Amino acid sequence: MDITVTEESPFRFRIDQQGRMSVPGVVFASRELLPQAVGDRALEQVVNVAMLPGIVRASFAMPDVHWGYGFPIGGVAATDIDAGGVVSPGGVGFDISCGVRLLAADIERAELAPLLRRLMDVLGDIIPRGAGRGGLWRLSGRAEMEKLLTRGAGYAVERGHGTPRDLARCEDRGILAGADPSQVGQRAVDRGLLQVGSLGSGNHFLEIQAVDRVYDPRAAAAFGLRAAQVCVMIHCGSRGLGHQVCADHVRIMDRSPYARAFDLPDRQLACAPVASPPGRAYLGAMAAAANYGRANRQLLTEAVRRTFTSAVGVGLDLVYDVSHNMAKIETHEVGGTPRRLCVHRKGATLALPADRPCLSEDLAETGHPVLVPGTMGTASYVMVGTPENDAFASACHGAGRVWSRHQALRQVRGQQLRDELESRGIAVRPSSWRGLAEEAPAAYKNVDAVVAAAEGAGLARVVARLVPLGVVKG
DNA sequence: ATGTCC
């Protein structure tokens, strides 16, 4: 498929509405970052998403967009619930509530340096990771799982793993409303029982980082960040439970009457009206899986805190926890009137600006942190939401792949990559050589360019740049 | 992303 993109303004490209598209496509990128320029077919998916029943404004793509299941990763699509708008599991992705959490330590990188190796050894020993395998917790059964699926990070805190202050710095206070554990199948529950408190694999990681540069001192101070400070970034999701929820509900929707009625260009866009039984069932199960992801990050936080206390002698404050694979019911103005929308963000981070409702109190004047993880050996960014964002308060979520995992394996040796990173002073604790090779920095876009494009497009503003000191790889 | 195929 040949797709024409027109540069509307710097860092903003339009795909004109045509054929069965209900809205145009909008791609935030530089010319160099456009999917076509990096050999990726994601824009075909941007066009397909523009055909979703009830979609409003545009089918959006962030600067890190790349090919995904049905919907592109780095895509944002909002549907009008009261106009028959749909929800689609493919618009959230298989790793429901995959997201990032940033913790700040009260120590500078120079002070940590002599302790880093020992710290990394302990973290490498205690952080569960890799495909399958166990987690920090072992749930007693379905009854306990349902508490966790309903109360999310709040359940971990109730059980003594964290503080109420942690919850104040989580999106939705760590507990997504509307969870319906009865819509989470037994197989999903069984897969999740032994994985609470684990990183998983793929691009998931736990990194020790240092603040390299502060761009916005006021916002950085509000977030609790300062130059040279040591931080911990945790990137993980809802493991096998979220994966199974997605698979189960894709199947339900694919077999529902809506699949035929909508006649969509790709079966992977399987969807149903938000207000329909399959739509409500998915959203209830998705919220439950989201709470699993949040509890997962909360438990990993406590494990890292214990390690920092014993190995370094300092505590860790939660800066923020935000998901980048979610569908949320939100109210936004469309065409001058407030509409209830189902906003799908798949590989796109919620980027709330100042003075918006549902901000946590201490962030109301600043806006919420937007956490953008880079790849191994490259920078990560903290940004903040901006009022001019017209992609329903969404921003990029990372660097974005340019090589498939298969391509990366052909190009990169895991051991060699480890040696290169170690020679640059970055301590690496991998779970498999293969997994490490698949996640090589060369397999990704340049995160600095992605963030510059996001800022240039007005999606979010840069607050601080972080650099890696050590990475525990999933 | 994922007990990388039910």
C-alpha cells in the first residue's frame, strides 16, 4: 500500500481521509523518523485504525510508532462511546498496562559509584525475570487474585509493600476503577498466580540511572528530581495474565456478531461497542489486568527499596507510575462539545498537563510526569504534559523498534553487546543472551530524536534526561 | 509482549 503523508507543520504529518477512513491520520515525527523512512509498514495500520466505528478527530501515531498487532505500537485512537464507538483489545496490546515507574534515591551518582557493582549483583540475584518463571509473590488462589485484580497497587500497599504516598504518585492512585475479575478467565488467573513481582522478558528492564541534565528546573523540583541524582526505572507489565486476557477477549469479539457487521480491513482490529456486552466484558477484564500490572510494579519497587536500604543505605521515593498500554474512558472536547470517549493508547503514554481534572493534588500545578524509557545503553527521559496536545493528552512511550527481533538476532551477539556496555561503564545483568541481543540499541530508533520530535510537535515538554548506570534485563 | 503454537 502506498500512503501519502503531507507535512502540516514541523513534526506533524497528515494522511488525508480517503476510502473507508472516518478521520484522517496524523503522524507526529521528523522526516527521518517516519515509518516509511525506517522501512516499517505502521502507517498502513494508522490508516486501518481510521476506519474504526466511532473514531473521532484522527488516528494518531507518536514519533516512536512501529508495526504491531492490528494497531500500530505508538498509536492513539479515541472513539465516541455515545455514538456507538468501539473498544478493541488490539488497540491496547497484549501487555495490558505495560508501563514505567521511576524512583528517586537521595544519593548522587559519584557517591553510588563504589557501591554500584555490589548493588547490581544483589538486584541481579533477587529480581525475578525472563519468560515464564516465578515472581516475588505466590498468590494463594483465585480469591486472593480477585482482591489484587480489584485493588491493584493498593492491595500490595495493604499487605505492607509500600506506603500511601506511593499510591499518590501512581496514575489512578494505583487502582484502575471498573475492574471485573469475573471476566478474567481461569487460564489467565492460573498464569498470573506465580508471576506477581516479576519483570518478564523482551524490552522490560529495571535500570539504575542518573539524572544527566535538567531542562525544566521547576517541574523537576516538583517531581523530586535534581542533577546527578540516582534513580531507578522499572519497565514491566501484566505478564501472562494480561496476555491471556487479551487473547481471550480478541477471540470473544472475533466470534461476536460485530466482527461481521463492521467488516474491518484486518481481523486483528476485532472490536465491539463500548456499551455492548463484549465491550463491557473486555473493559472489566482489561482494568483487572491493569491492576495486576500496577501491583507487579509496586512489589518490584519494594524489593528494590530493601536492596537500596541494605546495600546503599538510602530510601527511594516514587516519582511516578504510568501505563502506556491502556484504554481509558475519558471526557474530551470534540468539535466544541465534551464527549465521553474510549481512548486507546498502545505504546503511548498518558501526558496530563497542569490544571486538568483527575490530576493528583501535588502535580496539579505542574502536570503529570511522562516517563519515556530508552533502550539499553541509551538515555531515558522525563517529560511533562502540555495543554496544546491534541492527541487526547498522549505522548511517545520509548524509542520504538526499527529491526524485528529476528533481524536483531542476525546482527548482534549478546555476549559482545554485554562487553560493549560494560566497557562504557554500564553494568549488565541479563536473563538470556538471546534476549539481550534482541534488545540491542541498534534495533531501536534514536530516543533523543524521538523525544525531540515529541517536544517539537507539542505533545510534551522535556524535564530531565537520565542515563543508565546498570541494567537488570528481563 | 507471550509457558515466542491449543
